[in-house]
Amino acid sequence: MFRSPLLASLIAVAALAVGSVHAAPTLDRIKSTGAVVFGYRVGAAPFSFADRDGRARGYSVELCEAVARTVQKQLGLSTLKVEWKPVDASTRLDAVERGDVDAVCGTTTITLTRMEKVDFSVPIYVDGGGVLTRPAANITRLVDLKGKRIAVIAGTTTEQALVRQLNVLEAPATLVPVKDGAEGLAALLAGKADGYAGDRVVLAGLKQRSVDPRGLVFVDGDFSFEPYALVVRRDDPDFRLAVNRALVALYRDGGIDPIFQRWLGHLGRPGPLLHAMFYLNTLPE
């Protein structure tokens, strides 16, 4: 089939245009604006939260700050402004997909379903779902949740895993939807719920910061496996690679140790599962 030089040129230009649409060059945008934008969960301490001055703080926040330093060096920028935008459980993935933020730093679990909308870094933490309750509720095992009122953040993997586990145990419970950990703990302390379900490390932080930590106890057993990661755009492998290079460097060089101790050390030493996660993600360059 004959093609004129003009037609061939138009086809080539169209192909380049289509390629540019799908490239989603986050790094190019960061270089042109001199700023990287991170989303963070305000109420997910010690992973991410806003301090008294409104600044983003926490374990995941420090990891994103390391990402910013890596990106700055990679792009050869003398300075790089880091902007923080608050997100919650219901808006965090959409914020990344729309391009409102370049990544989300918090307690987001990697799932295959979520990969239909966004992508993830290498894991940054592994945890399990647990339930916090009061001694007076007389709940010691997960099966004891039958017929109880359990607060849980709506629309999360925690909620889904809790429902699955209760179905397996034939222990149906009434779920009390809450927006965040503070609301869940408040419902528990006010007697509006018999337990609050969430990621165990987040629950441990809430317990420790409560007015009466001894008045809160964990139900025996976990009901889920929660591998956390930073959330990034699904169609931007170059930026994801930069994110992973920053994280892997922390794991490989031991830079993760002081970050862990600063934010999670008070909750106990890293367990075998977390040690394995850091080791398995110390990828060679």
C-alpha cells in the first residue's frame, strides 16, 4: 500500500502524541515546577499525622521526604519544594489518580483491586488487622465478636477483611462505620461500640496515647495481613522507580533504622515478618 511522505509524517506525529499522553512524566512536571506534592493521612499516627503546628509528621512522611531528596538529586535541582495535602481513606487513591498529589504517604495496603487505579512502591511496613476493646466487654477472641458492635473505618481493606473473618467464624457482628482512628476510639470509649478494628500498630498507638491505656485491651488474634506502601500513579514507571530507589537505599544502608526507632520503636522491636520485608526488598541496583 502506497503512503505519501505527508501521510507517513502525520502518522509518526500522532504516534508520538499518543505516547506523550501515556508517559505521564511526573518527574518532568516536578522539574519544571520545582515542587513535589505528597498526600498524607492526617489521623494515621505514627505513620502520618499533622502536629500542633499543622506540619506533616510520621514514619511514612519521613520516607516520602527521603523520596524528595532522591528526586531532587536525580533531577539535578538545587532546591525542591515539598508540598503536603491532607487526604483520608476515601479520597487518597482518587487524589493520586487525578494527579492532585504525586504520592500518598500513610497506611495504604497494597491490593490487586487498587492496582486497577493506582500503583504502589515496594512495601514500607507489614501489619495485621486487630481489634481493640474494653475489659468490661468480655471479648477475648475474635469469635467473641458475635453480636457485638465493632467500629471500623468504612471502605477500607480492614473492613473487608473483618467481614470475611467474621463470616468464616460464623460470628456476625454489627459494624459501626467511622471516618478515622480518633472517631473509632471515641466510639469505643463512649460505649457506642464494643470494639474498634484497625491495623494493629495504629491501634497500639491510639491505646498508648489514650487517657487510660490500661482500660483498653487487644482481642487475641489478627484477622488480616496488611502490607503498606506509598501510593503512586499507575502509568508512571519512571517516578515509581525513583520512589523505589529512595526506599531501597534506606533499607540497604540502614537509614531505615533511626526512622523506625523514632516513630515505631516505642511499640516494640521489629518482628520477623518486618525484618524479612526489609531484607527481601533490599534490591540490587
